Amino acid sequence: MPVSKSKNPTEFLRGEHGKFIGKVDPPLIDLKITNPVNYLKIWWAKVMGNEGIDVSFKVRPLTAITIALIVGSLGFGVGRLTVPEPFSKYVPFLATPEPLPTPNPWRNTAYTGVVRYSDTTKKYYLEVGPAAAGGETINLEAPANVALTKLVGKRILAVGQVNDAIKLLKVIDVSDLEVLPSLAIPIPTLPPSTIEPSL
């Protein structure tokens, strides 16, 4: 028996179990949603597939050797020996020096010592420690509100800013450390008695 072939194979649809079923009515509403990202990917692949530049040229072996010798001689300095005049003057690039930050020579401090005055220089000095023990002398620079004339020869505490390079103390405040008066005040005492107390 001859097998007849259908002109349109989509006329016969198969059911769930693979058997042919009769003609099915088309659905009332057929809605298909496709992914637009796929269309963008396909479009982008077409655009990128046509990108790029193809450059091709032929170089003969003798030409390649000549070009390599010229580039090599100029690149490695042989050109300087063969050409007496330089093409451009070489000016070395020197980095601009950056200024170093200068440290502040003034620091806050306090010194104790004896105030001295020099008639020749008309300046006040602070004698720190005894001179025999390696003490030092510091110049005093006091504002008008600090009276150093009353403190000459006395031990003081001078507070201010000092510059060790020039041995100068800019006085901000002065405290008198002399606890003993300049004149001795006699204190009355009883002479020791020779009588022994009775017990």
C-alpha cells in the first residue's frame, strides 16, 4: 500500500502521547513575548563583526634588512658616529629643586637662674647654673610690662620662647624665686640654761 505524503506536515498535530490528533481550532488570543535583549545582542554582534581595519603590505627581505639596519643604527647611537652634526641639541632636564621646610628655631621653655645686667651692652642675662660647673648664660629680651631691674642678682623663673642658635630667651613671664629677704632679720633666742630640771 502506497504511503501518501502530506503536502503540509503542520496540518497534523501530535497530542500529549505522540498520537496524531485532528484539526485544532486556533486560540482566541495568541500572545508571544520575546526578549528584546537578544535582539540587542544580535545587533551588537553584527556591528562588531564589521569593525576593524585590515592592513597588509609586503616587504622583501633586502628591504627589511635595510630598514632594520637604519633603525638599529639610529636607535643604538651608531648614527651619532656617522653623522658629524647632531640633529637636535641635547639639553638635560634638571628637576627644579624644592625648598626644604625650615624648622622653627623657637621653642617654649622655662629657665631658672640668676639675673645679671651688663653696663657695656645694656642687656640683661640669665645665668643658668654655676659657671664653674659648665653653666651657660642666656640673653633676656623682656617686654615693657616685665621689670627686670628689680630682679638683678636674684634667682628667678623665666618663662618664654628660646632660640638655642642665638641663645636668646623672649620672656613672657617672670617669677621671683628668692624666699630669703636681702637683709637678715635676727630671731631672739634664749640662752641655754645650766640648771637641770627636777623630775
